[in-house]
Amino acid sequence: MSCLQSHWPEPIVRVQSLANSGIKSIPNRYIKPVSDRPSTPNDNGINIPVIDLQHLKNYSEIQTLEPETLSRISNACRDWGFFQVVNHGISNELLKGVREVWREFFNLPIEEKQEYANSPDTYEGYGSRLGVEKGAILDWSDYFFLHFMPCSIRKKSKWPAHPQACRDLTAKYGEEVVKFCGLLMKILSVNLGLNEDHLQNAFGGEKDIGACLRVNFYPKCPQPDLTLGLSPHSDPGGMTLLLPDDNVSGLQVRKGDNWVTVKPVTNAIIVNIGDQIQVLSNAIYKSVEHRVIVNSAKDRVSLAFFYNPRSDILIAPLKELVTEDKPALYLPMTYAEYRLYIRTKGPCGKNQVESLRASSKQ
């Protein structure tokens, strides 16, 4: 299902081209309202939890993980909705290679990148905005979006042909991340007191899940205090695995009334719970609002891999997690219907998942 619109409402301007033009002030289209602008984070030096999977022997045997590790993941999902994973089993060389090959792509001449210009009906390709509302305030970023699963919609011909290694490295990275997501789904299920395959089956099974990759490019900005690289939102899908920039921080996670700047650990992958798992867990696990800030000195590249339910399957709180004391908090909806919201309106805080609350429909 698409957002039924094949053209952007206004001409697309590449943010990287704006940044490279030498402008001293950003266009009004990127200036956020005062209340939405970044401020100095009051996080007292705290960071999202860091989980070490060093005792994991292989992705099919979560029994090898220590109970303390499972408990720390459970607490992170309930309290933060975010955590970093080290010793996750994906090679450091692959992480570095795929990040650098995408950095090279964004540094190609604009004419070469324009061959992959996207449209809002699928978002697939080279883009510079989320949402199709005319006159919307835009984010200071460009991106490349591609489909990875199901395999039937994976079209490598739509992936960049240059740099030469881009397609192969992206495919290898995606395959490794999908395997790792399968492990995380088992851990999340067990931590809910369910069979280890329960969440995966609720997604439609391993072979039918949806997965896509958005490679984010955040150009340096002459007025980073006036804009954001990505507006506050919670991820609409199931789970997101982020490979952050290895040199520059930018991701901020909401914790209470504060924004915590994530300090990436070398070779870590950042995991965050999406709205679909919040719904399935009946809000035991939290899909947490986050945003991206930009800076005046350096560009940033990150890879966000979205692991989602099959698009046509109804997602609702699992019956095993619904009790008399805690009835179902959300009404059922397919992911295909759900993702239309962000594709139409762009990032909108927690408005989307809150609109599903059963009490709001009565």
C-alpha cells in the first residue's frame, strides 16, 4: 500500500547542496518553532544502556546468554526503549565498510545521485523529505531508502551502482542484520514470559517480515541551533537497528522531560523498540520518542534498518499480555495502514501510536 501520491508537493531541494553552497543562514523552510529547537541537553552525562553479548555462541541458542544479560535487555526495553549492543556477531569490517561506502555515495556528484531520486508513493531511492504536506517545515537531511524484505520486492537495480561495492556490502549487511533481529525477537519474547517464537509469529513469521534500510546523511549546518536533522518521532515499525556515525554524535532520546544525547560505543549497534512491538506487548515495552541534532563542523552518516511485521497482518496486543487489570490498550491495525501516517505527515512525536489507544476511540 502506498500513500497514493506519486509526486512531492513542492520542488525538492537537496540539503547537501544547500550546505555545500556556502550559505551563512538556513532557509525559513528548515527553521523550527522555538519550542522545537534543540537546546543544551540536561542529561548529566548519562547514556542509554550498553549490553554486551560476549557469551552468545550463536543466534539460535539464547540459552547461552546469562540471566543478567536477559534482565538488562528487558529493563532497557521497559525503561528506555533503546540500548546499544556490543559483541553482536556482525563483523567490525562489515560495519566500517558499509558505512564508508554510503558516505562515498553521498559525496558523488549530484547528477549521479539524482538518477535515484525518489517519490512519495514508495519512498524508494534518494530523498530529502518525509511527508507530503505542502508548506511543512523540513528537516536538515538527505537519505537513501531501499527495500530489503520480503525478497520479492528487493530490487538491487534501484540501489546505487556506484560506488562499485555498494550493492554487495549493503546486501551482506542486511542479511547479517536480519539474522540478528531474529535473535532479538527471541530475547524480547522470552523476556515477556512467552515462547521464543511468539513475537516473530505475530510479525507473520521469519520469511514474510518486512525490512528496509534508510541511510541518513546529515550535512553540516550553519545554524544548527535553529533546526533538526530529524524531527521528534517514535519509529512506526517493529524494531530499528541503527549503525551510527563513528565520529559524530547526533541521536537524542527522550527520557522524561529531557533529551539524552546518545554516545555511541565503538562498533556498537543501537537498538530501539518501534510502535508495533509497543502495541504487541501492550505497552510493556516502550517505543520512545527520539530526534537528531546537526552541527556546524561535520557531516554525519548513519544506517537505520527497520524490521517490521508483514504489511497485511493485524497488529494488536497479544492475548497472553491482556488481563482484567490491564486490558488491551490498542485497537488492531495492519502495518500497511499504520505506516501511511508517517509517510503522509512526516515525523510527529508519539501522536501516531497514541491515536491507536482504545480509550481514544470510545
